[in-house]
Amino acid sequence: MRPLVVTPKFRRAYRKLIKRDRTLQGDIDGVLRNLQADVFSAALGTHKLSGSLLGLWACSCGYDCRVVFALQADAESGEEVILLLDIGTHDEVY
């Protein structure tokens, strides 16, 4: 199980998204739990990104909601962590 590390940008985008549609909060929180348990679960649709987001990953948390993240080694412990970078609609994050 990889720990989640939340960036300030992700936190702001999450709050903005939840404010816009409260019903998404449960879905997003469920996806984040699944992401932490198994980042490559088929239900998440995890995929590599290309272009300006090369080296990053994304998964789906609903019809038009995406989570952009990176898999990195923690500087202190050396274990792999999931760095949550952005969340929003397809057009907002890509």
C-alpha cells in the first residue's frame, strides 16, 4: 500500500470541484482509497500521460473527472509514494 502525498494544487482543485458538485466527494474519496490500495487496478483505468505531462499518470474518478499523479520515491524513507498533483475535468487537467 503506497501512501498518498497531497500537493497544495491538488488540495485547491479538490475543494473547488467538491464545491461545484457535492455528490462527487464520495466517488473521489473511494477512488483515492482504491488508488492507495492498488494503483494499477483495472477499475481505475490508470494510464501513462504523454506530451507536456510525460512521466505522469492519470486515473478516472467518474465520467468526466481525472486525477493526475506521479509515482515517486520518498526522500526520507525511500518508499514509493503517490504524489497527487491535480484533479478536475478532462479539459481542466490535460
